[in-house]
Amino acid sequence: MAAAHGAHEERLPQGTFAHQQQFAGLRQRTAIKRSPQSSRIPRWQQEPGLPPAPGGEEYTCDDTGECKVAACDAVQGCRTSLDVRIDDLWYDLSGWRKAHPGGEQWIDYYDGRDATEVMHAFHSEKGRSMLLRLPRSRNPEQLEAQCAPVTSLTRNFRKLRSRLEEEGWWKRDVGVEVRQLTVLASSFAAGLACVWAPGGRWPAKLVGVLILALSNTQAGWMAHDYIHGVDKLSDRLRFMGPLVAGMSPIWWSDKHNKHHALTNEIGVDEDIATDPFLYIKPPDPSQDSFLRKFQHWTIALPFSLLFVIWRVDSIKVLLQEIRKKRPRKRAMGELVLLVVHWAVVFATVPLHIIPLYLLLSGLITAMITTSTHQSEELFENFNPDFVENQFRTTRDAAVTNPFSKWVWGGMQYQLEHHLFPSMPRSNYPALQPILQKFAFVNKVPGGHRISTELELLKNNWKLYSEVASAAPIPGAPPMRGRGHHVTALA
């Protein structure tokens, strides 16, 4: 477990009452169902789930969570159990592993571990209620003895989440969404008007490239919000990912949700695995590259390629997905929308402008996405305390003007987003002081971390510079390719 790369100022909670008053109207107007987690009735008294399968038999489940008992394979025998703890109950998910809509790798990561926070962070009310129909583990006492205990910090976080759910913080403000979509469409139109300005003057074209780049970044932020969302409006607007932002939600969810669940875990979090072009820690000599010593001067190039890489990866993942025996339901639809996206781009944007605005947008987006995590703590091993992990690996940005606020697109509230990724980003400003108070009361290491946007960018560049001049470290773990213990592969 590494220490933080740099010392930062800790800020105590301010303005909590004002922000809560600002949000009070929304809370009073909203009533939502209690989640299983938020109920005062213990989970095991609500609905017991299925009992363990009898000896010689095992469960097979479909993607709706309906499970049936069948005899084990006569040759291979029964599958090895895949046990996950959620809300203090142990479930054997070996029969549901391949049916999990988000992919089986998620189940594997949490074999023998607590996945409560991840389960509630990424799933809708329907998905969370499905859990109660899945089979229980055979040996919960033994599993409990081997698993890290739930900390008081996590217990208090669960109480906070339950309270926020009861108060309606996942309610999406349709008026805000309409305004944001209108601004996005207007900015795209303005960018196109500039690049097609009569006379072909380069000053107008350059302004158009800048506007299109910013619009592309905003499309990414909005698609990011909707793909994370668990409300009906978000589900209807997921198409923005492939159609407007040019990226597949399936590819994005596989990659990005891993980053959310296992933030800054070396070898697992792909968002920090940017070598051999960029290193955020000195590597083992076998993993080193001559590019490292120059990386703080060449950083703009790999940053600029962000959207190019993401778009190519989206197409590759979808093509692989539709070739599977059981492709995910939305794969073909996403591929069609990607084709439409590129058809519209080539039909409306001059060919020589397309790479320019994509590269500039990649640079802008990468500067934002890398600065809120990389300079914080890195973990060489799994941290069982999800809440502590997010506080120690994530830093908010204090933006200084309305334009910067728009450019950051809600990513300035990075900690709020990591703890509550499915919450609409428009609610994060009111949530920030609540988390500041939570960190202060619970004595979270480092507290609620926040720096100005310029400080974040400066610290990020400083990190690349320091790593560029550092000697390689024999035995340093690789930044990618480390799996978790996987037992249920049958």
C-alpha cells in the first residue's frame, strides 16, 4: 500500500446547512421505495432467498435471477461455489455467474469478499431486489470467519446511503436535463457553423474545432451520467453513448465500472494502466520503456489519443460481443448506433476537422480524468473497505468560474460520484458538504480531499515528472493483468 504522492490541504465541512436547504424542496417532493438495504427489517427476515442446493445438485440461474435446481454433471461434478457477501448475507453465485448481465468477471472479483457497496452503487432497484431470489451459501459461518469484517466507517456509510435514498436523492430533475441537452446541441451547431464558415478562414475553423472538442467532451460527460444512472430517464438516454459520444456502453461499463469498484488497485484498475506511454509509478526493469524519461514533456500526445482509443475499443468489444454464443442484449443495437454516429460525423464535419477536434477533446478530457485519482494513494492489494478506498484514492476539484464548471461536467465532484455513481450529477453540489461532514465525523484518513483545478493539474504533471526521473524498482508489480482469485469457471 503506497503513501499519497503528495501532501494536500484538508478542508473541513463548510456550508452544509445552506446546501441541505437548497436540496430540501427536491426531497419534500420526492417519495421513493425503500431499498432492501434501507429497511429497518433485517434482510434475512424480509425474504430468505433460496436455500443451498441439496448434495449432488446445483442451481442454474437465468438473467432475471430465477434459479432452478438440477443434478450436477456426471463427469465434472458440481461447480465450485462462488460466495459473495451482500448486506451481511452470503450468496452462492456460481449458478448465476454466466447469466449476470454485467459480465461474469464482476462475480469473480468478489469471490469470498463483501460486495455490498458495489452491488448498491451500480444496480437499479429491480437488480437489487433480484438478489433476494438467489441461493444462499452452504457454509456462511466459515466464510464469515475468513472475510474481512465490516468496519464502522462502512456501517455508517450504509446508514447515510439509506437516508439519501429515502430522501429522494436519485430523483432526476427533467428541467436540468433538458437545459443540458439544449446547451450540448447548441454547442455542436455553433461548432459546425464555424468550421463551415464562408471563405474557409482558419481563425473561424480553429474556433469551430475548439467548440466541437468541448462539445464532444460534454457529450461524453452526459453519456457517462446516463449510463451510470438507474432511473427510467437514464435508461432511455443510454443511446447517447454510441449515437452522440461514439462509444459503446457495454465496453464502457466493463472498463469503467472496474475502475469504480477497485479504484487505484495496481494490476486491476485499467484507468491507471497507461504504460508504456505514461507511468504513474516506477516500474520493474522488465516493464520499463525509454519513453518514461520524457513522459512529462510528451504527455499531450497520449492524452490526445484518448477518444481515438476509446472509439476503436468500443468497436472491437462490440464485434467480439456479437460473435458470442450468448451476446448481451444491447450489443447489436449499440453497433448500429455507432454506425449511425460515424455516418453523421462524416456527413456534417469536414474530413480534415474530424481528427483535430477528437484529439483536442481527448487532451481536455484526459487532463480532467487523470488529475483526480493518480496523485492519490495506490494499492498493491485488494482493500476490503470500499468506502475508505474511495476517500483515499479520490480528490475533488474546486472550480473557479462558470466556464470551468461546464468544462468539468460534474467530474469536479469526483468523490461524490465514486461513492454514489448512479446518483444524477446535478445533485452532487448539495451532496459535497454532507460528505465533508461525514469524513470529519468518521475521522476518514485524509478527510474529504479537494484542491483547485490548477493545483490538480500541477500535481498531476509533477507526478509524471518525478516518475520520469526515478530509477526502476525491481519487483514492482505490473500495472495490468493481475486477476483476483477465481474458482467458479465451470
